[in-house]
Amino acid sequence: MGKLPAHCQSAFYHLLLSLPATILYCRCAYAQVVPTGVKNEVLQKLCDSNASFETVSDLCEMAAHRDPRLQAIAACGKLRIAACYPRAVKGLFQQAGFPLPADTEILNMRTQTAQEIADALLSAAPATVA
Amino acid sequence: MITHTHRPLRVVLYEGNGSIQLPAESRAKVMMALLDKGYTVTRSSLGAPAMPHDERNLLVLGAFEGKAPALEDATGKITIDTCDITGLEPDAIVALVDKSRGEKTMNEPGKWKPWFPVIDYSRCTNCMQCLSFCLFDVYGVSDDNKIQVQNNDNCKTNCPACSRVCPEVAIMFPKYQAGPINGDEINEHEAGREKIKVDISSLLGGDIYSALKDRSAAAKSRFSKERSPDKALDERKKCLTKLVGDGFIPADVLASLPSTEEILKKAEIAKARAAAALAAQ
């Protein structure tokens, strides 16, 4: 396949930037380490929005058996994840064999407020990574 | 007990063309109920981009007002079922999903805790100390001689002992309460601790586990008699004191430990594996 002309590359790049990020919410349902109030409020705010989003019951549980859904998620390009510590989330995906793209934005429901997280998930601009 | 069978279906809460949007509160209740039961759920709304897809069957839920469309995958790889949830309460929707899943097995919250080490490879130096330390064969070595977690199921729930002895603070347990074991950022103090790399298996010689397993006075006495005046003793005492003081090895883990002879044998095997991997680097 030939290389795109420069002006097309630029247009393509801007198109990519304008695409909304895929939002992933982890419920952390298999252990009570994420404050219930925060995770409920984040999910409620996502539901209040018009955004499409992806939710999983527990990323740790999926990573434990290398769920192929993780591969689909890691391969989807721009990604914003509401879960827990970024180091742990990145490690889970890597250990499952599906490393996350370097620019993945990870919001931490164990330390950030629901409002901060929802704002970052739903904003058009790149989120502030925890 | 965990099953390593992947989730049999992906639930899609469809609110695009042809369906009526649910009230936000109902939507949240339905999603919470399904997630807390162990399902993965996609919310698909009008005009939003397609979600990443895999090859598992889809169950599409929507308020179709009695007219759930029949859908077919163009590639023929997966089946797509549609269900009308108009007017249904969250409990009834969960029951509908359960019915659609049928007898296919799926892990459910409350029956198992995903507890296993996660290696932060940006910190790991491949020193193999965790391989030497763990007596439950959780760790292994890849074809290219890199440390890796190979047997999640062998890990003892709530025991992060290997994380404590990692000299690079590179082992995380995401379900642990406190940092940095839970994946929290590492401060300078934590990064500087226990930088001395030691051969844990020969250092401890299995004594640490057997001593912890039986904390009776007799056991303590026996343990103390086994002390030797060499350099390793200081490290052993330091490590044992830390382990006991922190109380991070749960009673049920201690109770499930193998015999001293088995521990020594396992430690020797692990040590040999670690040495072989290091030599091959």
C-alpha cells in the first residue's frame, strides 16, 4: 500500500484526534477495594450521559484467565479506563498478553473523586492521568 | 472455585435507532445488577462509535416495545440474540440474561477472589528472587528466560509475601488494600528498602514458614535453636520479624503450607530453576 500524501496524513491525524476515546469502566466486583460510593457514582454519571461505554465486572478476574475481551479492548485505539491504580491496570493487561497503548488514560477510583473521573472520561480533551 | 472458561456472552444494552432510551436511573440499576453478577456489558447509544468487538455471542437488550429485531452476524461467526426489556425491572432483566446464558459456566463475584501477583516489568530486573521465594510454584520462567507469573491458581489468597521481598518493589497485588503492593506509586523510601539481593530460599531454608505455621512456644524454641551465627542469620531474623510483625501471612495460608521436608525440597528446585534462568541470560 502506498504512502498517503502529506495533506491526507494530516487530515487523517486530525480525524483520529477527533474520534472519541473508548470508555471502559471496571466494577471491581470480585473484591471491595474500590469505594462503593465512588464506583456507583461514576457508573451513574456515565449512564446519565449519552456516551457509549464498555463495562467489565472485574479486570483482575479477566486477566487471571487471559480473557480475549482484554485483547479487543487493548486494540481499540484511544482508551480511557476507570479502574484503580494505573500501574496495576497496565500490569494486568501486560500480564494477560495484551499490553495497553502507551497513551491510554487511566483514572483511579481508589483515590480520585467520582466527579473528577466522570469529567475526565467524558471530556473531549485528553484526560489528566492519575 | 474459578473456571477458566471465558464469558459465554457479551451483553449489549442497546439504545440506538429502533429502541427507546431507558431512564438514566433504570439504566444504571440494570448495569450494576449485571456487573455485580459477573457479566460484561456494553452500553450502545445513538450515534456513538462502535465498541471493540470479539468473537463471543451477543445478547442485545433493548426497549424495542415488543418488536425485538432478528439479527444475524454478517460473518456468520457469532450468534446474536435480541431481547425486549420494555417495562422490565432490573431483577427481571438479570433473570432474562441468566436464562439466555443457560448452563454455560461463568465466574461470579463472591465465589472467588482474583488474587495473584502482577509484575511491573518497568521495575523488574529479572533477579528471580520471587521465583526462589515462592514455594507454591506461582512463578516460572519464559522461553526467553524472563520471570513470569505462570500459575495464578497456586497463589494463596491474601498472601502478598513475594511482593514484600521483591527488592525492586515490582510485584503488585491489585486487590491488596495498601500501597505500594496494590499498585500505588512508589516513593523513594520504599524504592530504597531491601536493595540487597539475597538468596531467599537458602536464607530461609523453609524455617520461616514452619515457624509461622506453628507459633507455639515449642516451635519458637526449636526455631531459635536452629539459628546459626553466620551473616544469613541477621537477614533471616530481619525477614521473620517483618513477616510476623506485619502479620501479612494469613492463618489459612500457614495451615496449608507443606511439610518442612517438602519446603526444603521445593526451595532447592526453585533455587535451581532461578539459577539456570539467570545463567542463561
